[in-house]
Amino acid sequence: MTQSIFDKVRALNLPLGKYVVVGGVMEALGIRKNNDVDVVVTKDLFNKLKAASLYKTCDCTECEEIRLKDDKEILKGDGVDIISKYSFRDLYYCPTETLIEKANIIEGLPFVSLDELRKWKSACAREKDLADIKLIDGYLSTHK
């Protein structure tokens, strides 16, 4: 049996008020399935997780490019990415504290608002992001 996004996030056992789920909100709202969980965490929690070696600093080409162009780090675990900040190059940035403050609480867990996710996906503008924007817009038009 596959775990729900809620089970995956709860299994991370992260402290409330210190993180927001950014990759998984579309599944949480029933828009589309998600393969993994992406979580943006506060600077102090990121440093704590990095020091504890529970997750590995990713050194793949894509993550190396992200570090160089985006000035952020990504820790990788089994089906989870822990991200140091929510940005896309110089086209989009939202402070972690703002994301947490404006999070949608779904089944007791903090998820990024669809408005912020849409802004990030618009900045990225990859083919998959543009497809997701259409799904988000469709969802928002029927769930006002």
C-alpha cells in the first residue's frame, strides 16, 4: 500500500512552525499525485538536519546548478527533499517564515498556498510547471 502525502510528511517528524510542505500540496488537495515530498524548512532546522546527517547533501548536477544559481541547498532522503529556501534564481523568492505563516493547514499539516506555488511554477516555467499551472488554475476556478 502506498503512503499518502500526509503519512509521508508525518513520518518526517518535523516540528510545526519550522517547515512548510511545498511539493505535495497538489496531492493533498486531490489535484494530482506526487512522487516525493519537498519541504522548505527554517534556517535553524536546516542546519540541525544537515548536522545530524539524517539526510545527504545532494551533489548531483541539477542540485549543484541550483546551489550556484539559487544560493540554496537541498538535503535528500528517501523520497524527500529538504530545501533551505523557496526561490527560483532571481525570478522568485518568498521568505520561509512567510510561507509558514501563510500555509494552508490540511489534516493538521502546513502546505504552501496554491497562490505561492503558482508563482514559483510560473518563475520556473518548465513544461511540467506549465502543466501544473493549468491544473492549479482549474482547481482554483472551481474551489473559490
